[in-house]
Amino acid sequence: MIKKNVICSFCGCLCDDLSITIEDGKITGVDNGCALANAKFLGKERLLKPVIREGDSIKETEYNTAIEKAADILKDAERPLFFGWSGTQGEAQAKGVHLCMLLGGVIDNTSSLCHGPSILAIQEVGHPGCTLGQVKNRADLIIYWGCNPLEGHPRHMSRYTTYADGFFLKNAFRERKLIVVDVRKTMSSDVADEFIQIEPGGDYAVLSALRAIVRGEEKIIPESVSGVSKSQLKRVADMCKEARFGALFFGLGLTMSKNKYKNIRNAVELTDELSRHTKFTISAMRGHWNVYGANEVFTWMTGYPYAIDFARGIPFYNPGETTAAEILYRKECDALMVVSSDPAAHMPKKCVEHMADIPVIQIDPHKNCTSFFTDVQIPVAITGIEASGTAYRMDGVPLRTKKIIDADFLTDTEVISRIYERILEAKADV
């Protein structure tokens, strides 16, 4: 059996044109997918049964036992932290918000470790963005700033930018110009028409210089800005102004370098300046397949996109105080529930040390670094393969992923719902 037009639930591109070959209820082939998609659909390493920690040993158990223990840990906690959510379906994210609200805890998603600064900048100056379809059909100039799509989002160029023919660009590869800005040469810079190599931490200065040139103030620019010559900056500014439609995509090289969200604010304001001369848009290269969905669901349920504290009985939002890394660093939380994430692999050492001192629940189909700290790990069906669910593409377009094979696993939504119901019952009995 071959299933066509399958959505890949790996990265924020959510490519929806995969063909999956299924034999005897198992996936045996993937067409149109990148190497990352192939690894996800054909991967065989996963946790088969829930596990709980007893003393120094880990033992397999049943779903009911694992869910009961998870509920006991959470209901006894005074300040539980719920983290992750970027690799699960929107329905599970919504249930997670209800669970956190019930317990008066803190809920945060992986945006606080990646594109949180982008959201802070957008809250200040807005987001002049568009869909990827508009970019594909109209953009004749593409800028990738602080990202390497050929390795991080392997099909982004072929589906939406450099190699993708659009309605108004019949020969996109020849009609479209590509600019890459990075601190080092990458696979993506090798195919660029113009490569701007800046000094680490120099993004804000380069963006400011480009803004000045676009405004006609090139006389104030020195001969070199963060390792970039004035002549190259002027050439790039002219390319942007002469484009019919330009699109700037930025990654963690911009959000997680010096100046953080001020870099993104400056990039948005550069986009606004360019829009006085032509049409220009800007968008983030979101990583996890549903990290945008986590921001959307949290926002329409609480008013805030991440780092939400319910200790007051109402949503409170203050990044830097209510973000997961800071709460773990200050040793505030006394229980942690991780959903579809691996904080032990990405957070500072002090945060991981606190994770080792508190009960940790993990809802994830795979073993990872966080698994070494978990008291309960509950494997779930993989959304987009063994379960259906809602996801948001990196441009904010919601898509419905579909179940393509059967599996004997509960979904994230079912597990979180059962934990929620157990805690409700326990509170009713008090």
C-alpha cells in the first residue's frame, strides 16, 4: 500500500507531499522526504512500554500504573513545571494548559530556548510576514540570516525558495537571487549569489548599517562593519531595493546571539524600511514541527505564547522569570513534566542538576538524555504516523496530520487527559 500526500512531522516545513510505502502494517519506504524525514518514518528505536523508577532500578509497567504514579507526583507538587510541547499535537497542548491551570503550575514550551526572542520582538514592532506559498510564487530575492536551511530544513529551498518555481517565477533558479548571512561558510552559503560573513555578535551592527543605507544615509557608515565591507553592504542594500518581492528568513544565529530579541526587532524594522521601496517580508525558521502550534495554542487559551505562570490563579507572563530554564536554575519547581522534548540535552548544567533532585515525568515515544532523570516515562503514539493531530507550519498555517499505520500506544492527548481526570478525582475526594 502507498499513501500519498502525507505530512512529515519533523520540522517546521511540514512538507505535505510525501509518499509512504506500507507493508504488513509497517512503513518500508519514504519518497519525497529528506534524510530527516526518512529517519523519522523508518526509525525503529523507541520505548515499547511505560517505565517507572523504583529505587535505583527502572522497570516496565502498564499504562494505568504509570498514569497513576504521574498523577500522584503532580497533585503532591506545590509548584509543578510543564515543559516541551513543540513535538506534539495541538489537542495535547490544549489539554496541557488545562492541566497546568488546574494545578497552578508553570507551563513553557521550547520557544524559550530558541525563538522566544523573536516573539518578544514581534510583540514590540509587529510581524510583516506572509505564507510560504506567497514566497514561493512571488519572491525574487531570498535572504537567509543566521540559519543553514540545506542542513536544518533540507527541503525549504526546494519547496519554497531557491529551487521552487512559482506562479510568477517560471524559472525560479535563474530569476531568484539568494543572499546568505552567517558567521561561517555553510552548505547554504555555497549556493548563494551573495554571502555576507559577519563577525560573531555583529548582527545588530550590520542590520543597522543596512537600514541606514536603505534610508540614504550611507555617508555615516564606516568602511567596515563587523567584518563586512561598506561596498558589500551597499551592494546588498541595492539588491534588496531593486527586488520585486523580497523575503528574509532568520534562524537561531540571530535569536540566540548577542543582543537577542533586539536583533529581531532591528531585522523587522529593516523589513519595514525596505517595504517603502518594494514588497518585503520576514519570517522565523521554526525548528520543531509544531513549535509554532505551541505558541498559537498557548496564546489563544491564555493570552501569552510561552512561559505562563498560573500560581496567582490567572495567567502571568514574564520571560526571564517564568521561563523553564530560569525556574529550574533557581530550583523553584518541585516536579517536572516533560512532553515531547529533551531539556537535559539543551539546558544549562545547573538546571539539569535540579532535574536530578525532583520527580520527573516524561511523555515521549523515545529514550533521550532526559530519560536518565525520569521517575515515569510514558511512550505515546507518534503524531503524523500512528496518530492524527493538528499542527502549525512555520508560517502559521494550520494543517491536519493523519494517522497512517495502527499502533498499540495511547496518544499524547489521551495520556494527559487521563492524568487530568485522575487529579480531578483526587481533588474531589479531599
